[in-house]
Amino acid sequence: MTELILIGSRTTEQRHARGVGVSSWSRSGSQKPWTYLANLPLTNPSWLTAGDPGIVYALHGDGHHVSALRCDPEGMLSLTSTLDCGGSNPVHAVVTTDRRLIIANYASGTLAALPIDDDGSLGEVDSVVDLNSLGQSHGASESHPHQILLTDDGFAYVPDKGTDRVFTIDLNRSTPRVIDVLTFESGTGPRHAIFDVCHPSRLHLVGELDSTLRTCEIKESHSLSPVAVSSTLPGESWGHDSTAAGIVGVRTTSGSRIYVSNRGDDSLAAFLVTQDGAPKAARFEKCSGRTPRFITVIDDQLVTAHEDSDSVSVSDINPSTGEISPPRTAAQTGSPVSVIAIDPERSV
């Protein structure tokens, strides 16, 4: 089956970037390199979120806007609209079941909601949550939300790198409301989190600044309680200039596996999750490129975007053990930082 892959790349001098915007690629067979199809020039489309069939939302990193794009079954891209995103430096966005696009604005410390029309187009921002208004933590002067992780019942967890917190937010209302806050040690830098695929009451969080994987128990009230912490770096890399970045999880026949990318060390940490839901480091693998800012899973492959070596690699995931094969280059494009798969008939 042929799939369409979209890659968002950084483009500005501020980021020392070499990217071209959003590019589309075809993927025909898991063992072949991707085939370049088309490109849509945009400024710093640093995060891509799939919406309705053929609709993609692109956040303009370091800026103040979000764009709605169309992608046809042949991979041709077109820009339909660009709107204010309700803050500055948008870094992550999700689509909710009640048809809202919620954006985490890193620099301004805000979450903004935009309604999604029936045709997939966006309306103007209709609500904003200012996380700075909730006070400071450990002397941090500003909130810097980095992700929005949705639950199935209308709540979200928001890791905040600026205040070393994770906010629990109730989205079951016209204006989202913070209902709980978990604070970590100063310098943790919460970045991204995932739910454990085999342990529903466990959440795994990347601490960007201290290169940690932190596991929390999810209470019935949706509050979080820390239960374990592990380093994402091999022992010989402690003290190096490295920060943790992406995180993904998969289900294998022997349980769940978690992968975390390390920028600076340019490595991947693979964790085995034990029966009690706590991860332990299974192995560390060197990446095939520099600055693995973004990772994702497409089918049975781990996909890594290397921002500073202009490449995207894939590694096969063993369905039984979770071990990954040596990486091979799938695409070469300037400053890649976001990758999503688009089915020719619908977005995924």
C-alpha cells in the first residue's frame, strides 16, 4: 500500500535552518526510501497535526500563526488559510472530539482553542487559557507549555517546560479549566508525555532539561502522582550537553516499549516497561544523524527526524521484543522537525 508522508521543516535564519516548508513523500513498502512528491513553502512549519480527510494544520514555530492545508491523494499541497494562534511560538496542537484545534503556545505560556468548521477550515480563536496566571514555580518567571496530551474523556495533560509542571486541564467546557498541577524538581523541563499502551493508569513524561523519563500514576480524579524516574542517557554521557526530546510507545507481545530521543548525545533510549508499569532502560542506540528532535511510529517502524543533518531515518521494530533495527535513511530534506502519515483517503 502507498502512503503519503508529510514533513514539516524549519526555514528561518534564526534557527540556522535549511528547510523548504512542508514537503510530501510517498511510501511504497516499508523497506524502500520515500519518494519526494511536492513542496509547499511556509515559514517554520514546525508541527503538523492531521485533521479531517485531506486536512492538515501547520504551526508556524517562533511566530504567531497556524495554517490549514489541503493534501490531495497525489500528495499535492495547497494553503487554505492562515490565522492568529492566540499566542506566540506555537509548538503543539491537537484536534478534540468536539471539533476544536487546541494549540500550546510556548513563548506566551497560553493554550488557545480554534473551532473547526465542517469543511475542516479554522475559525478565529474563541478561548485562551493563560498558564502564567497560575503563579510561578521554583522561581520560573514564565510558563512554556510544550504539548497537549488528550484523554478519552475530555481532559488533557500539558507538560510545562518553563515552570517544571504538568497541568491537568478539563476540556469539557467552552473555556478549558486547570483542575490539578503536578510540580517537579527545578530544572526538569517537562516536554512531552505518552500514555502507557499496556498500563492505562501510567503516564510517561520526558524531562528535557535533565534527560529523564518520569513515570506517573493517573488517579481517578485525573491527577498525577510520580512513581519512578530513569535517565534517558547512557552512563558515559552524563554531563554532556544533551537534552531529551521525543517520546513514543508501542505494544509488543512481551509488553510495552518506550523510545526517547536525545539531542546532543544523538541517541535513542529504549525502555522495557515492567509488570508494575515502571520502565527500565533496555538499551541505547546511536542515531544515524544529528539532533533527533522528533520521533514517531508509522506502522511497525520508528521514524526519527534529524534536524541538523537534514535527514529522516526509519528503523524496524521487532513485534515480539521491541528491539529496533539499524536505522536507514528514508528521506533527505532540510531541517526536518515533524513527520506525519496521511492515508490517501483519510488523515491518520
